[in-house]
Amino acid sequence: MTTIENPNKKDWSTILKRPTQTVDDIESTVNQVFNDVKLYGDEAIEKYTLKFDNVVLESLLVSKTEIEKASIKVSEDLKQAIQTAKLNIDKFHRAQKTDRVEVETIKGVICWQEKRPIEKIGLYIPGGTAPLFSTVLMLAIPAQIAGCKEIVLCSPPNKEGKIANEILYTAQLCGVTKIIKVGGIQVIAGLTFGTATIPQVYKIFGPGNQFVTVAKQLATKYGVAIDMPAGPSELLVIADDSANAAYVASDLLSQAEHGTDSQVILVSTSKSLIANVSKEIDNQLNELPRKEIAQKSIANSKLIFVESDKIALELINEYAPEHFIICSKNEELYIKGIVNAGSVFIGNYTPESAGDYASGTNHTLPTNGFCKAYSGVNLDSFTKSITFQKISKEGLQNIGNAIELMAEAEGLQAHKNAVSMRLKDIKQK
Amino acid sequence: MTTIENPNKKDWSTILKRPTQTVDDIESTVNQVFNDVKLYGDEAIEKYTLKFDNVVLESLLVSKTEIEKASIKVSEDLKQAIQTAKLNIDKFHRAQKTDRVEVETIKGVICWQEKRPIEKIGLYIPGGTAPLFSTVLMLAIPAQIAGCKEIVLCSPPNKEGKIANEILYTAQLCGVTKIIKVGGIQVIAGLTFGTATIPQVYKIFGPGNQFVTVAKQLATKYGVAIDMPAGPSELLVIADDSANAAYVASDLLSQAEHGTDSQVILVSTSKSLIANVSKEIDNQLNELPRKEIAQKSIANSKLIFVESDKIALELINEYAPEHFIICSKNEELYIKGIVNAGSVFIGNYTPESAGDYASGTNHTLPTNGFCKAYSGVNLDSFTKSITFQKISKEGLQNIGNAIELMAEAEGLQAHKNAVSMRLKDIKQK
């Protein structure tokens, strides 16, 4: 843990630098898999599942029976918890529905905007040591609200060729029935080109390791949209003397346990709080089962003292954290002033893990400073907006001359003609 | 022009295939320019402007005096037309503002979503034979409404080292004052990395040729967002006997004059309309100054007869046109049923050129079938949504247990601790 006091503004970017990732070396692997899946479909999918996951699958699709059996194995307590989370996530995302926006821009010219669902989507749920069934909630619930027709969920199989019970239970709870037991580069390629078993989709959602991230980036080159570019998870806390040092430490640790490349930062206007949080981290760290991981990312973390909330806000907007916790007497200043953040948590009783699981907000968020331009996943991520217009004879008379002049000035005579011909007829009638 | 009757559904994808583009061969050039601009900044910008545009620039920035002089040279008529268009575009995009969405998902848990502007953006306006000042309106107006702080407009210089008067006039009318006289790959690289003269931005908007398109794609690899992938322009018209063949022909030609790779398609339930439109195209084509271009893209165009509106709708949703004109007795069926389109034009007096210039809708739209997943440019394109949450002690008691159970099941003990520690304190007080 490094403590830094009053850093010079010109050093901010160095201090706030994220752990670097290089992707160039895995691009050739990703290209190879894409080419193979494009040419050989399911055969290539199976080949790479054997190679990367060390599994031979009987079927790429999860059967109804498998889903039913999995659901039975999930404890009633956990089912209740998942259902509570589902209710809140559903409520918050349903509230994001927007009405059609209609304007008569000038008499006789009616323009409107409507959102329509993206018809075919793929949801990627990582496998690995922990079954991230919470991500199923975060992606499948808004997809259902938006009205996406074909929702394909993909997740890598474990060594027994299975997907975790919790993931299967949550998927069926959210109405997702097409579940593919394939992960990694090969399934992103499958969703991009389509195979006999894996449907081709228009947009791919979900987190993943570096291979999945590069594969999603390559998918965009083939015209498939993605939710956002991904990077290691991160948290920045602003806290002053009104904060509880133990709580702040627990939040920093909850982010640190994600992976050794996670980044946690504390910014504070109080030197004593920084000292207390530092002590609390040492105390709490020892109790954690994922201690080794948390220790490594904590080692890279920064505790930054600044003189004022104004400077703090500026520094935070430059860093653009994925998760941003505010425990400050001046919380309003931060709420109003934050421009670059993925999701914001306010007050001593709002731990970041609330948003990870059950408060209702989405946890699929832009990392790596991407929140400067990208939103986290929300209802709109599953729709696209279409504009409509209907112009009456009177309307065309109102704007026709402007169109003619502008089209002519841009050297597009046929654009002008389309209007002139109609205006001529209207005049003659 | 090829006329096709009742095509078999399995042949749709072949019939509707767009002119193919290969980009692999220009990727190495784009990579080279990016590397040079990253290393050498403005020096590389100047080098490539000399190489690609054959111009030595005194300054990369357009001066205040240049803008003033340019404005004087634009005719009063054209200024009036541009101002009419600006009013309508402003009205339609301003109506797209959304309020904060706030929900108490469960007692004591308040979640909300707010949109904040993307602070730094770049707008690319192509140069070439015609000055596309209308695109300045389409990008700068919503950027201003959204509240973007730094708006940088870039456009390639002509042989005299200048940007067209109309572009400069429109830019200052829309409040854009930072105008860079650089185009092509080199300016996209400049906006990506920043140079002494060109600011680094978070998102790049605007159309361009293949080089610009590939450069924008590469920019996303460096974390810069883009509006959408681009391709040649396209129009699909559905028309029946209620349509006016001359008008339909004029609309198809207005799209065809954009470039030899533009694609225009007529789908109709009336064989006589198809015959009449075909005749009208031949008549009108001869009068066009851009006849040679229009002729080539018309040669690739398709006139498709289908038996019913139902089949037509299905075919249109599969094609996913950028521009979609409806001239049909059954217009409601198409308005309700269209899922994949960029912008929709309804009725005999709504030519596509209205939306290109002055009705109020945006003309920066997804081509190449990308409207299956992407929206056209709209107000939201210049913002990102951030979620906020504030949880009271009561709120944490309501969802705390669910979080604990889910975190534990995902193997994330520190996530659980952050809640348990707080719940324990609340109970004791």
C-alpha cells in the first residue's frame, strides 16, 4: 500500500495509472480460433473445448433435465436470496423504460423516436473457481424486459462437463432456456458466425478473461456489437472523518479479492482516516479465504491525501472509477460533480457489494476509465432507437426550400429533385 | 437493375447481400499512421497530410479570421436554410432529454440513474468533392444540448489548405470553435492519442471513407469510443399501388447518387408499380449531374416483387435498411412491425432527403445491417448513464442477508464481510 500526500496535478496520471495489459500476443490465437469456427462450426467448437477446457462434451446444449436437476441442488435460502435480488433488479430496470418521443418540429413535419429490442443476443457468463450467477441476473433480466426474442446464454463447462447449478437455476428463473456449455474464444466466435448448435447473434454481453475480451473486440470487426470493452475491476473511495474506517477497509478489500490485477484507491481529506483504514486493512486481510489474491492487489493500491474536496473531485473525474463510494460530509458536492464513474455508492451503509448483488442497479460496468464514454449495462443496452417521420404536403412546403438549397450546396442534385418534384405537384394541385 | 419475383426465403440473404468491402489490406497502413502519430505527434500529422492530401499547412487550427471570412462568403439564402434545419434538429434532439430515473427498490434502498455528458468528443466531417456541412448540424447540435465540454471538429483541407466555407459557417453557428484542418487516418490517430495541437478525446463521431472507418475501429482498441461502424449508404422502399412511381424513383436515385457502392432496393406487392418505377428511373437518371455514379449503383439495385405485406416485412427486417421508406396502404403494419431500420420515412410526401437535411431527425445512421444492434446518432450518443444508490440502515437490513448468501455462494467472502460488519453494528445499536 502506498500513501501519497498532496500529489502534484502533473503526476496524477502516473499515480492513477492502471495495471497495464498487453493483448497483442493473444490476438493471433483469437484470429486462429475465429477462422476455424467460421470454417468448421461445431467441429471447431468441440476441438477448442477439448484443447482449452480439457473436456469432451456429449452435447453443447444444456438439456431440460440438467436444468431441472441443477435447480433441485440449490439451497432454499440461496434461492430466496436470488429471488430478492431479482425483484429489485427487475424493478430498477423496468423503471428505465422510455416512451416514444414525438415532436412536430415545424407544422406538418412529425418526427418521433422509438426503442425496439435487439432481437438476438448472447450472454457470456464466466466459469472458473466461483460460479458468477449474479451476472446472469444482471444480463438476463433487462434482456427480458427489453423484449429480446432470442437470448443465448453461454458459459464454459467444468472438468465434469457441467455448468454450476446456481447458474442454471438463475438462468431458468430469468426465463433463459437456451444454454450453451461452451466458453472462451470459441463461443464468442460461435455467436459471431453461428454454427449448427450456436445461433448467430447481433450483440454479445458479459465479462470474461483477456481471451474473451480480445475475442469480443474481434467480433465487432465482423459487425457484432458488444456491451463494452472490459478490464480488471476497480474501486475508488472518497472518505473523510465522517466515514467509518473499518467499513471503508472492508469495501476496499471486497474489491481487492476479485483478482490480483484489481485496483483499489482511497482518496481522503483526513490523514487520520487514512492511517486508520490502513490499520483496518491489515487486521481484516488475515481473515479472508482469498487473502493471497487480496494481498497482491492491496500491495498495488494507493491511499491519497488531498487538501480539499474540490481537488479530490477533480482527481476522481480524471481517474474515472468503475465503482465510486462516497463517505463524506460533503456528499452532495460529489454527487453533483461526478461526471466519470460507472456506479456510485453513497453513505456509510451502502457497501459496493450491495450493487454487485441485490440493490437493483447493474454490476456490468465500464472499467479502465471507459466510463468517460461508456455507460454501464442498462435497459437501453438491449434496445436500439429508431427514428420515424411523416411529412404532410404542408410540411414539405415548410421545409422543402431549405432542403433544396442545402442539397444543391452539397452537390447532391438527386436529393434536391426528390423534393422539387413533389413541391411542383403540390403547387399545381 | 434486377427485377426478382417471389424469391424463395432461403435465397433472401444472397439477394440482399451488400457490396463487399475488404479492409485487411489497409489495416497495415492505418497501424503505421497510428504508431507514427503516437510517437511523433504533430510532426507525423503534418507528414501524412502532405502525403495523403498533398498540402503543407501553415497551421493545423482554423483561425477566427478564417471562420469570419468564410461566413461572409456563404449566401444569405443558404444561411437561412441552414438555420431552419438547425431549429428543427435542435427541437427534435432537445425533446430526447430524459429525467433522472429514481426507484426505491425495497424500503431504504434508493437507486437512480442519471445521464452525464461525455466531456471530450471529436467530430469528423469528410471533405472531398462536396462540403458535407449538414453533418456538422447532425453532430454538433446534440453535442451542445448534451453539454459536452470540449468539442473538436476535424475535416481534411482542400488543395488550397482550406475547409469549405459552408462547413466553417455551420460549425460556428453551432458554437463549435475548435476546428482542425486535418482529415483521414492521421486525425483519428491524433484524437486517439492527443498531440500538441489536437486534443485527446473520449469518443469520435462522424462518417468517412474506408480509411477513416478502419482508423475509428482501431481507435476503439485504444479505449476511444466511436458512434458506430460505417459502411456505404443504403435505402429500401416498400411501395404498393398507392405510391407515386416518379417519387419512388426520385428517392431511389437520391440514394444512388451518394456513391457507386450505395445500395437501393424496392420491394413491392405491385408488379405494375415496379414496371413504372423502372421506367421513371431511366427518365430521371439522364438529368442528373452525378449520373455516372448513380448509374453504377442503380445497376446493382434490386426491384423485388413479393406476394404479401407480411412477407415484405419479414424480408425488410432481415435486410435491416439504414433508410426505410414506406409508401403503402398498410403503412401501420410496417410502422408497428419494423424492428431493424435506422430511420423510417412514411408516406408520399416524406422523401428521404428531408431527414438528410432539415426535418429534425439525425442522418448519422447505422448502415450495413448494423441497425440490428446499433441506434443512429441521437442525444444519448453524447452522454453516458451513471447509476447511484443510497442505502439506509433499514435498507441494508432488508437486503443484507441476500447479499451475504449470494457473495458466499460465489466464493467472495470479503464481499460478504462488508455487509456483515455493518449489519452487526446496526443490531448492536
